[in-house]
Amino acid sequence: MRKLMFYMPLALFLALALFLLSGLFSNPMERESVTTDKPLPAFDLPDLMNPAKRWQPQQLHGETFLLNVWGTWCPTCNAELSYMTELRQQGVKIIGLYYVLPTDPVLGERFDLAELQADVSNKLQQRGNPYQFNILDFDRSLALDLGVSGAPETFIIDSTGIVRAHHIGDINPQVWRSKLAPLYQQWRQQDGAQP
């Protein structure tokens, strides 16, 4: 028994070292969403540019689309806007999920919708507008339910509202061709659309 207790710290150290070593060789960009192959989580969120309009998952059914989590504060999101605008021009349906950064209650920062709308309009005029519309996720509830860890992140949602794929990082020509386009086309064909 004493001998076993003598080796216990060594065994714990080796187990911890193996766990940390496995994380060293994993790719955080390949992390799958907890919602893959499940319906979009329930939500009732406003349209960013027309807050009187509300969006729920069932309103998005009917056609496969990309749900792109983004924010004007995100440099990588801004970099992908022009390429995604090209995709929209090619017929890819893209819906934005605007990820609002948390405000600092200590500094007394307040959320200003008009300022955000002006900022988004300016950014989309400068870089291109790939979005059919943008859903405002003010408290990040939908993003959290989707397992979003930051922006940009993109989900492929099929015509019945099932999350079929998740990509962390920007959409650029290489990512689109090698990873997302084949999946998007597969689900568009399921919709009955021409490839």
C-alpha cells in the first residue's frame, strides 16, 4: 500500500502531462459545434436594421443557407466580407448573426442601437454586403446556444433548420472550395436546387 502511495504523484503527473500534450497537437479551428446535426436552437431575436421585425428558426426554413457570426469590431470578419459578397452574387444565401461585444457596467457604457446600425451600414458599404439580413444577438444567447467561441464562425443550415456544418475562422477562397462549398452544394441538392 505504501509503495502504491509513493507512485501516485508520478501517475497523476503523467496523466496530466498526456492530457496537456494531446491539447498541444489538436486544432481549435476543427472543433465541432455541439449543435451539428441538430435543429437550430430556439430563438426570437430582432432584425438588426429593423428591430420591429423578429426572427425565429421556422422563418428560416425552406432553403440551405450560411449563418455567419460576425461583428464590425472583428478584423477577420471585415476581411471576409468582400469574398462572401462574391459568394452571395453567385447565389449563396448568407444570413448574418451580429455578435455584440459585452458592455462594461463599471464604466457605464450603454448600448446604442442607432450607432451600431450606422457602423454596420458604413462597414457593409465599404467592404461589401453578403447578407440577406442580420439578426441582432444582443445578449449573445443564440451564439452561446450554438457553441460560438468568437467571431467569425459560420454554420451551414439545411432547408429544414438542421445545423449541418460548423467552421471557425474566416471564409476565403481556399476554405470555401476545400471545406464549405462541397457541404453547401450537398445540402442545396437535397433542397432540389441545381448545383
